[in-house]
Amino acid sequence: MKPPREPELELRGRLIRSLGSLREMLPGSFVERQRACGRPNCHCADGQRLHSQYQISVLIDGKPKALNIPAELAEKVRQKIEMRRRFDAAAATICGVNLKRFLKEKEDRQV
Ligand SMILES: [Zn+2]
């Protein structure tokens, strides 16, 4: 006979197993800003067709930093920062499942 299904444990297991795929995650937030480069004969000099500048906005030793990212790495970095968001969401769900189980266990003990 199979043990009864425990959907929350299945969810927890699934989330735990998914964390390995997030190992390349990066902290901070992804920033895209538009800027002029300052060269007078560049197409950006008209103030309309600006250059995209990509940055990671992140705390390093408690201090906010904006790190420039080369354009060819921007999409990869954006995805890695998104991994961190998924990691945090998975951790919050796992903690929620565990807290519920802990409270249940505590309650059962008091009966
Ligand atoms: Zn320019």
C-alpha cells in the first residue's frame, strides 16, 4: 500500500531539487538606463537616440554600488539576477511549508 500523498512535501521536494539550476544567481537588481556618450559627432548628440547602459545595482559591504555590464553580457546577467528572485521565492515557500508542519507537530504534542 502506498503512503498517503503529501502535496506539500512533494512541492518542497520539487523546489529543493530546482535550486541547483539557480546556482549561477547574482545579487542586486538589473538596471538599464539611457545615456549620451558625450562625443559631439555621435548619433546620441541629438539627445534622442541614446546609448543603452546596463548595470547591476547591488550592496557591497553595505554600500550601494552600480556596476557597469558590457551590452553582450546584459541578457545573461538579467537572467542570473532573475534566478535570485526565484531562489528567494522558493525559500519562502519551503519555509512556509516547514513552519506549518512544525506548528502541526507542536499542536499534536500538546494533545
Ligand atoms: Zn554616443
